[in-house]
Amino acid sequence: MADDNKPNPDELAGTEQPFVQHLIELRDRLLYCVYGIGAIFAVLAFFPGPSALYDLMALPLVKTLPEGARMIATGVVSPFLVPIKVTVLAAFGLALPWVLYQVWAFVAPGLYKHEKRLVMPLVVASTLLFYTGAAFCYFFVFGQAFPAIQKMAPISVAVSPDIEAYLDFVITMFIAFGVAFEVPIAVVILARLGVVTVEQLRSFRSYFIVGAAAVAGVVTPPDPVSMLALLFPMMLLYEVGILAATVFIKHTQAPADDTATTPP
């Protein structure tokens, strides 16, 4: 006769460890993250170099400046510090998959098997979507927004952007578009946690469009092309999120009985 008190194999997938061992594991994972970022920073510092990285980041704006105009540095150490900041940010961006892997390796032992089937795809998808949003901003939005902004500038104004102000603007835009492209992930998580149903997500479509338009109007430069460039992808990604939520809910449910799963 089967033992009714036999624990679910899926419940044994997360192994318990002493608290101190968890702290040691966390320290090691954080050090691995720092080592990865540091290694990429060292490579980028030699090739192509901090100055070349900043020139690459500034290229969409520099191409639209009036003939003879150049960017300026108003701070004493800005010509040195700003390119270094760009190199650090580039190193972190390139090391993001490695950082997320360390996060995954730390939390995975404490997850059940059905939870692992949910978390890992979300980690990979969220990383790719953030990269896609930042790349879309750099290659498309900047190319459309900066020429429009230059055309709006009064003739009496000499356009010479500050390098540090431009860096702050680029970081804000990259984060805004990267987060905006995470719409499918947010939709999937909300639906999987039971906060909303797929049917409710479909019925909320018109409200989402209004909210997305408001967000696009706030975070993008003051031209309609940039606003629409963020609004349309968000609308499309919302529909993708609804479809993905249906699939995830179906394939990441907890096992119904003891024989539903096997240990990982």
C-alpha cells in the first residue's frame, strides 16, 4: 500500500542549506558578478577604449549637429570621467547575461521543478527584450528624434550639447525603452500569479493603450515620431504577452499529485 505521507518529489527539488552557507554562496555569486564585469571593463578599456565608446554612443547626435558644431564639457574632469562611466555601463550591459546567470544559480536550488520551468525562460526573455529595447532606441529612435529636435532649435541658439547631460539623457532613454519592452514579462507574471486573468487582460486592452500613450509622451523626446516609436511596440508586446501568458500558465502549473513529476 502506498505511503500517504510520502512527500511530493517536486517538493524535494529545493534543498535546504544552513543560513551561513547561504551567505557564503551569495558572497561568491556577487564576486563572480564583479569579476565578470571587471574582465569586460578591462577589455573595453583597451579596445576600443573609453573615448571611442563615448564617440560611438554620441554618434546619432553628432551626425545631426550643425556644421562646425561640437559637443562640450562643462566640468573640469568630465572629459575623463564621462567616458569611464560609459565604459562601466557598457561592461555591465555586456555582462548582464552572466550576472543574471549568477542570480539564477543562487535561487535555483530553492525552487520547485515547476517554478524553474517558469523562472528560467522569463530571465532569458527579459534580458533579450531589454537589449532589444535599448537597441531600438539607439538605432531607430535617436535617428528620428535628433534631426527633428535640431530643426526646432531657434536660429539664434548655438547647439553645443554637454557630454555629461547627453550621457544622462541616453541612460534615461535606454532604461525607458528597455523597461517598456518588458511588457510581455509583466503581463505573464501578473497572469501567472493570478492577479489578472487572460480574459481580463484582453478586456483591459483599450486602457493599456491609453496608459502606454501617456508613458510614451512623458519619456520620449518632444516629437510625434519618438512617441509613436515607443507606443506601437508596447501595443504589439502587450498582445505578445497575452499569448505568452496563456502558454506559461498551461505549462508551469504545480503538479496535481505525487506522480505528476519527477525530481530534476
